[in-house]
Amino acid sequence: MATDQSTGAVQLMIKINRDSAARLGVDVTTIQQTLYDAFGQPYITQLYGPLNTYHVLLEVAPRYQTDVSALTRIYVHGSGGMLIPLSQIATLEPVAATLAINHQGQFPSVTLSFNLAPGYSLGDAVDAIQKAEAEIGKPDTLQASFQGTAQQFQVSLSTQPLLITAALFAVYIVLGVLYESFVHPLTILLSLPSAAVWALLFLWVFGFDLTMMAIIGLLMLIGIVKKNAIMMIDFALERLRVEQMPAERAIYEAAVLRFRPIMMTTMSALFVTLPIAIGFGAGSDLRQPLGVAVVGGLIVSQALTLFTTPVTYLYMERFSEWATIRLVRLRRSRRGSAAAA
């Protein structure tokens, strides 16, 4: 762990004994003004010459400005105009000080940098820091926040559900326009949960976290898996609407005739991402969660979707027919009521 806090400087703290100062008739404001006149270089006046003007500043001699003992030779006015040495009413104490004060926004800040220990992820480090922050009982005036990679990690965690939801919604809209149906896009999207579950399970088994690369792998998996269902549903709807074929026969022929292209595309995607999952090449550790998510989801979901998609299609088609009949009956009843009125 490293920090940008530099405490190598030393400053002199003047602690005023207010009881002694009050007894001698010395005001704290007088002490402050005397010290400012000695070391603050206050502006006194301006002298005008034939060609130039000169600013007059008040300060002690330069040889006393770097000598701590010079403070013991400073006198302040007390009651009755008597001069009282500063050392009689104040003590000088050297304390550690910072060489530079960093700011974040308008507030002074200290940055603590850390590296990850072997076997621990950034999420584990963030959780440990937040736990330690809660246990130390820090005051309300002290605010803690993450920067850099840890901040991006938190931002990505907060936006990941929105990203996946937006992707699924976009897929639903596109498929709804393609098939002119509100039901069958759900038939295709219902093939995704099994792939996502197994992808997350493979990531957990091989010890990978849900990083940004793993999220990208899940999004790739959504596109690869749903094309299996699209190939079958598209073929079945064509047979159903053009040739007036029964739904059971249509989805059966779709599953048989589209089995070869489904397996070809799936195996191509599987063999392409398998080297990434194994971890070949430079920077393989970064890309490995992507490959594990895609390979793990494809291996299981491929076998499941070949059986579950036709079943889901049949149930959705029956629901669509039932909803259509109900809608037609509702319209007829409304027209009959309007005609009777």
C-alpha cells in the first residue's frame, strides 16, 4: 500500500497560555498581529522616487526568519504599555506537517493506493475496505470514496443490470418487429436463462469474478444462443403462416431441418472461444473470463435449447391462439352491445 500523504515537514505550534496572557493584560489579537508584523510581510507604505516607486514591507531581519529562537526575542504589549516576552505567555512545540496538501474538488484529501494480493479480486478488496471503514467509526466530517480502477469497478456494477436489461429489451423489440408478434420474441428469449445460469456457474467453478470481460462474454452468449431459437422459430412460423401447417408439425420440421446449421454455427463459436477460455497468448488472463462464460454457456445451453425451444414454441403458440380468440370474442361482444344500444 502507498499514500501521497507527505508528513516530512516540521512546523512550529505556538500554544498561548490564555490565563497568563489575561493576567498580564495581553490580548490574543495583539499576539497574532505581532507575529504577522514579524513574519507576514505586511504592506506599510509606498515611497515615490524620480523614476520608480518602492513598496515598504515590515518584517524581521532575514537572519531571524529561519531561526526558531527568534520567537523567544519577540515582545508584545501588555497592560500599562509594558513589553512582555512571548516566551512568558506561550510555549513553542514543533509538530509534524505535510509538505503538500492535495485536494479533491474543494476538500483536502489523502489517496491510498493498493495492489491485489494473489488469489483476491478487486471486488474482495472493495468489500474489505468498506468493512474496515464501517468498523473504525470515522467521523461524519471524513468522507471516503474510490478513485481509478476501483471507482470504475463500482460504476460498472451499478450499470451492469441496466446494460443487460437494455440489451434484452432491444432484442425483444427487433424480434417483435420481425415476427409481427408479441409472444414469439419471448419464446426466443426464454432460451437465454439456461445459458446465463451455466455461464455464471462455470465462472464460479473456475474461480473467475463477474468482471467487465465476463459481462461482454454474457452479451456475446445472448447473441449466439438466441440464434438457435431464431433458426427454428423462423422456419416454423414460415410453415405455419404460408403453408398452414399445424404448429406441432411445423416445429418438428424446423428442429430436424435446422439441426445441421445450428450445430455448425454453435461449434464454430465454441472452437473460436475455446483458446480464449484455455488462456493462450499475451494478456490471456484478462480475456479468459470472456471465453469461460461463452464456452460454459454454449456447452450446456446448446443441448437444452434443442429440446426446450420446441416445447416453449408450442405453449406460446397455444397461448397466442387463445389470446386471439378471446380478443375476437371481446370485439364481437362490444359490437353487439353497441348495435343493441
